[in-house]
Amino acid sequence: MSEKLSSASIYLTIRETADLLQVSERTIHRWTKAGLRVVKIGQITRIYYQDLENFLNSQKENSQQNQG
């Protein structure tokens, strides 16, 4: 994923995050309820790229622990 973005200090919208990961916006909203951190700027919700990476890595680790 880091090849697609040149800087790790990027804030993404819900739509940009969904497009980047090729999932639905609804999935991103579910992830925010599951612990993906967001920043609200007025009425706009942004996701810090590093928080997204951390969330995905933690989900991957949890999945691996549950399997073995």
C-alpha cells in the first residue's frame, strides 16, 4: 500500500480510503466503529494514513492469532 502514496503524512477522506483499498465506503465506516481512528474537520471526516496502516496491521495480527 505504501507504494501508492509517496508521503505517510497524508489525510484521506472516507472515499479516498475506500478507493485506495478497493473496498466500499461502508466497510471504512465499519472499520471506524471497530477502532480505525478518524479526525473530524468540521463536517469532513479524514483518516491519517499512518493510522490506517496501523489499523490494518493490527487486524492482520488479530486474524493470524485467531487462526493459530
